[in-house]
Amino acid sequence: MTTKQEKLAALLRSGCVIPVLTIERLEDAVPLAKALVAGGVRVLEVTLRTPVAIPAAQAIMAEVPDAVVGIGTILNPADLARAEDIGARFGISPGGTPELLKAAAASPLPFAPGIATASELMLALAHGFGLVKFFPAEQSGGIKALRALAGPFPDMRFCPTGGIGEANAATWLAEPNVVAVGGSWLCPTADIRSGNWAGITAMCNRALKSLKPA
């Protein structure tokens, strides 16, 4: 693993569980981040799925200094450049085109491309990525598929995302090649829309108590 990938692995391990944030309203960004950080969840992935994603990430970085903000749903080199420009700490993609992998390999931004198959994993590896996002994890065969990939790729490390929640996160984290898991269950859309920040903090506290021993 390159130094850049080792840095990302250490960052994700410190987070254990990475909340995948889809922020619909800019005014929700800072209180949501504060609620997550108060619950012990500091490493956050703000996805590029809404028009306010970039300003939301900037607001969190400016007003919640304890948050470690990365950008997710990076689909192309332009998205990667946007993440770099705002000073994101890391980037994550659901997949990996040759163009994106080439740009990410040349970028100083710690980055994890998404893979679901052995061929996609080989493509990521050929571009120097030893840490990848396994997505969609449950729908792509779950832990059995992850263990199968570990055979020919024993040195690869994974951040599984997709279908992971409170009931199975600890099981995924117990796998030796998993550095962290991603998911949106720590910040349900209904709680964000209603401003239930205390509920999100409580959920984070409960999750970390159950996950850390794993």
C-alpha cells in the first residue's frame, strides 16, 4: 500500500464506521455534523448526491473543526477536483473508471475506489489502490464474497458499504481485511429532516459501544 493509501487506512480505522451523508438542505449540515461528532463519530463522508453537497462540506469544515470531512460519490475527475479544491481529507467512489483511477492515482487526495468484482479489484490494484470500497457489499455477495476475494488478493483492504447497518456492522468489522464500514443508518433521513439531532447522537453512542470491541 502506498503512503497515501496507508494514510487513508489509518483515517478510516480511526472512524470504524463512516456515516454516508446525503445532505438535502444546507442548514442541516452543521447541526448534523455536530450531532455525529458529539456521539463520537468524527470521520464523515459527504456524498455528491445533492446540489448543496459541496457548500455543506465546506460549512462543516469551517464550523465543526473536530469533524474529518471526506467527499463521496466521486464519479469522474471533475468531482475529484472539486473535492481537492475544498480541502477534503479523503475521497470515495462507488466504482472506478480508467479515467477516474488515473486522475486519483495522480492526485494528492487519499482515495478509495469502489469495486464489486475481482476484475474491478484488479483494475484498482493496477492503478496503485490497495484499499477499496466494497460496494454494494451485501448485494454483491456479502461476507462470503469478501472472503473469496481475500484468497487471490490477501493484501487488499476494504471499506464495505451497502446493506450494512446496526445488526451486521460488527460482523463485517470482525473480518481481518476490513478497516471500516460505511453506512447511512447512523443518520436516518427522517431524523435529519425533523432535526432530531439528539436522536442521532444517541444512536452514534450506542453504535460505537457495540462496534469498538469488534
